[in-house]
Amino acid sequence: MNINDHADVLVIGSGAAGMMAARAAADQGANVIIVDKSLIGRGGATVLAQMTVAVALGEAEEDSIESHWEDTVSGGRGLSDPEIVRSIVERGPEVIADMESYRVKWARTEQGHRSQVVSPGHSKKRCVYVDILNTGGATSKGLRRVISNDEKIKRLKNVAVTRLVTSQGRVLGAVGFSVEDMKMVSISASQVILATGGLTEVFERNSASTNMTGDGFLLAAEAGCELRDMEMVQFFPIAHLYPPVVGIDPIMWDPFRYKLGGRLLNGAHEEFMETYTGEVAGKYTATRDLTSYAIFKEVEAGRGSPHGGAYLDFTMIKEEDLRKGFGPVIDILESQGIDLTKDMIEVAPMAHFMLGGVKVNNKLETTVPNLYACGELIYGMHGANRLSGNAMTEALVTGRIAGENATQNVGERNDEYVAKETSKEKRRLESFWYPSSKSADDTSMLTFRKKIQTILWKGSGPLRAEKELEQALCNIERLTEEISQTPLEPQKRYALPQVEKLEAYTMAKLGAAIVKGALERRESRGAHVRLDYPDEQEETFSSKFDYKDGCWSYSKVKMKN
């Protein structure tokens, strides 16, 4: 039996952006359904986020919205949308205050002000935090609390949305299936908000949770949305590389480095950042794209650490200060044989954040009526490089703006049409899972996932060049077809293999867009580094992606100065 439901506003995805969108829509009086293919508020990137939220509060030093805007636009290397940046930074202080009403306790000074620190790329102390390792977890907990107690917000967990229902170019709802019992699910809604997060699981080295496979990007594209700058992926520069450790986030070193002053050294134990970025020894000011570039250039020159990265060194810091700065983390490291008073660790770039995405305006409306998008899924704020602390700001503010504006446009639904589309979607999924073109085999969809990750990391990772990109595009397109034509075993008619095939196919499709964009952008700009085109072009353009009949079309849009 199918499950048919309806709401004024449907929110797909339940990270910080999705939960804030649901909260904002309910506050405006809308009946809301929030759906996630995992547990509500416990998947995606938000719960993993350890660090800071950038807002121009001016409590640590004089600051302004204009300064935050200027730093962000400058950091975007000419590809940010200035209007979207302004709409986000203007409302940053507001959401920080509101999160406190949700019992999120921002760290405060002895004088009672919110603690604020400088993060790379920001010119002021404007980044607030809960503590050095739990900002995302605390934010998620606060939002989960306020949406779970609201009768206007219905929560549907473990539902994989597989298609947005459209008619005459407008979105009317969504269809998918329950991963618990394989029942088909349809949800009719006047307005739909996509908040499904990023796609960095497509790369071999990544900081994502395993369910961040880019579902929302392909859902939006298939519904007719325009996507932008899909080649722009941020690689976190000092993610953990060696020795192996258990129980820590691979990107946790960043806050400790700018809090304590850890040194980056090459394989010869020499500091090298000043050569590439002008970063003075003992300081931490270079942006993420420049730091990643510097590390890989040292590796390329044969001066990398033994496992292909750089050393991160805290040995010059007093043990008392290390223990105070690292807190319980230092005990975790010591239990695994790492003594930071004596040992250096190896770090290297890792895929961390999607900079491009769904084209929206400053109301968070996509190019398709009735459909909004927010959070990491969208293009607009970060351009070619994200400043530390701006991700959570983007998620909270864009979620709020999307929820508010979606509610303003609530109108009639077409429940009957959406319900009828459920049977059509079931037939499409059955054909996809069990194509008749060949006999079923025992090929694991996880094998395909690993192949995709390897192809994209080697061919379209932090350092790119034409030959490798062309080979990656050829390989990923061939693999996409192979995934599509590989049937699941008939006896495996339960949810996990079906989800794995859908995710592998989505990852491959989005991988093709990333590689296509990287091939066409014959320059180096921010996070996109072409070894064969090391300079920025004088003309600044945004990559435009449209999707029709299963294929990407690409064009360039000149950016306004």
C-alpha cells in the first residue's frame, strides 16, 4: 500500500538548512513535512561540523555587515553572487541570537560577550562557536528540539526521495520510497524546499558522511533547474592523513592550528607557506584554496611528507598549553600512540565542501516555480572559495529565508495528480533496479561507488590537467552506463541495494558535471587549479549546467563586475 501525504511546505533534507527552513515555515503558520533518507537532524554535514559560525556581531572588536560582505566576495575570487552574499551576511547576527533561544549556548567571555575569533580570510574576529569541537552537534540538537515539539511540523525519516513531481513546469511535490519497508511514498505540497546538502562523497578522500551523495543536485536538475559552477569543489587543506587514527574527525586539526599556532612543514621539515601565500611563520591567515595549492606544490616538487602530504607540527608548544587547547582529544591521540609533544602528524587536502550548485535568487527561489533550495546545495555565496565559518551561516540563514518565502507563496495543491505519479515512479524504479538488458549478477554497488571516487579523485581532484580530465570524463560516462545496466539480484528486493544503486548512479552523473566544468574552465581560480592553465582569465564567467534527456549541456555566463 502506498503512503500518500500532503503539506503546505515540503522540506527535503534535515541538516541545519532543512530544519531551519521547516522552523521558519511553521513560524509563519504553514503546515510542514520534513523528510530525510536518514534520521531527522542526525545525518549530513551539520552534525559533523566542529568549528565556527561567521557573523558580524562586533562583540570582540568593531565589525560590520559591509566588512563581512567584502571579505566573502573577495574570497570568492569573482564568482560569488553579491546579492546573495549580502542577504546572508545581513541576517547572520539575527540567526545567532535565535539559536540561543533554541538553547544553543555560544561560548562567552568573562565579560559576558559572545567569544569571537578570526578565521582565515576574515579581517575581523567574527566567528562564534559553542566549543572547539561541538558547534555543529549543538546546533543540530537545538534545531531538532524545536522542530520535534511543533505540531505543525511532521517528520518523515528514512524516506528516499527519487523524483520531484512537476506539471507544466511547476513543482507539485515529490515521490520516493521508504527504506524501512519499501513502500512507495508521495507527498503533495504547494511549495518544496530542497536542503539535501553537498556531494563530496563522490571523491576518494572526503570529509562527508556516506549519505552525502548529491541527491538534491540531480533532483533539481531533472526538474529543470539551472546549476552553476559544478567544477568548484573546496578541498580542506589539512585533513588527517597519517598515522591512522580512530574516533576523530579528519578535519579537526584546523581549529587547533589557528588556536595554538601549529606549523606546516614539508618533508624536509621546512616551513613553506610564506613562499606561496605570504603567510608569516606562526600565523594562520592563508585561505583554504591557497593552503591546499601550497601543500600539493610541495608534494609535486618532491618535498612532501612520506605519505604524500605535509607535516603538522605542535612539538614547539608547551605540554600544558597543548592539553588545555586540545582537551580530551589529546587523550584519544595518546591512546593510539600519538604524542603531540614529540610526534608530528601528516595532513593533506580532502574534498570538503561543494561551492557550486543550484542557481537561486536572493529569495532562494530556483529557476523552477514552487521550488526553493538552501544550504550547501546552492550556488551563490562562496564563488571559487569558501571562507572558514561561512558554511553554517549560509545554512542557517538560507534555510530561514527559504522557509519564510515559501510560506508567502502557499496556494492550492494537486494531491490527486501527485498520488497518481507514485505508480509511474514505481515502474521507473523497478526498471532501473532490474533492467532486462542483461542477466543479474552479484556486482556490488559499493564497488561502483569506489570506482567513481577513485576516478574523480585522480582525474578531477585538487590539481587538474586536460589529459587526466578527458580520461576521467570518458571513464565516468562509461561507468554511468554500466551502473544503469547492471541489475540487482532478484532475491535482493530490499532497500539497501536499491539505495546504493541510486546513490552510485547519482554520484556518477554529478561526477560527469564536475569533470565537464573542470575541462571547460581553462584557468586556475580559487579551489579550481589547472596545472596547464595556472593563471586566472581576465574575463570572469560562471559555468551553467542544464540537464535534459539524461545529459548535461554546458555554457558560460559572463559575471558582472
